[in-house]
Amino acid sequence: MKKRVMVISLAASFGTYASGLHLSPEIKMGPYVGSGISGGGLQLGITDVWGLDAIYASYTHTSAEILTDKDRLKTYRIGAQYNLPQAPMLGFQLELGGVEYQGSRDYIFSPRQYREGSGVSVAGAWVLQINDNLGLRAGMDINYIDKNKTYLSSDFSTTFSTGVTLRF
């Protein structure tokens, strides 16, 4: 409860300097070849604050299954969008935060095994502003989790994303 009150008061204080709302849904592909569209996410924040085009909180959820493994990744990040002065229609997003992993492995003749881990998550995306209210976005997430805590083949996992940005 204390964390929620702090987040709401922080958002309210930023809101006095902001001029609008930033909302960006996305779809995700990854974390391994063949997993296809495996998740989604949402950015929610404010626009035109501290010289940036947007500051936002980002949440994504990715679930993938391959052969005997089922993996789920959840990310929680803080991010910002900056439109390039030389090309105002083109912007870049950068996010930093954490990732939580839950996975299972199910062989035919043995009991299901489970693993959980957490780590660091970063993301970057290019944004093409179509007009003042709508933009198209494409990017990539890179997550680091100790592979001994996952069923993934590496300490690093990547997902690719595409979405839209909406400004109100």
C-alpha cells in the first residue's frame, strides 16, 4: 500500500509539469526462434516533461513454449522517449528495469521441474511519429538472468516488439 501511495504521489507531482498522457500497447516476439508472437506489453506515462517527449512505466509479459520447456518472462521498467531535433518525426526510447522468470521442464518419464529467477532488463525502440497523436514503434528487449536459474540456453534473452504510441 505504501508503494502505491508513493507512486501515485510521484505521478501527481510529475503531472503538474506534463502536458499529456503517453500510452503505448505492443506485441512481442521471442525469446527464442520459433516462439512467434508470444506476449504483449504496455507503456503508461506522461508527455513533455524534463525536456523529454515522454517518461513512462513499462510492463511486458512473454510466454513461450518449445518442446519440453515452458517459459514466462515479466519485465518492469522505467523509460523515456526523446525525439531527435534534426528529425522531429523520429524518436528513440530507452528503458531500464528488472525481469522475473518462471519456467518448467516436463520430460515424459520424470516429474515436472520448475525454476525461477530474476535479473536486469533493458529495452530500446525507434519511434516514427505519424502525427502529434500517433506513432509507430519497433524495438528490442535484452534480459539478463543467470542461466542456472532458467531453462533458457543463455544468460541473455531477447524479444522483439512492435507497437503504437498514443499521445493525448
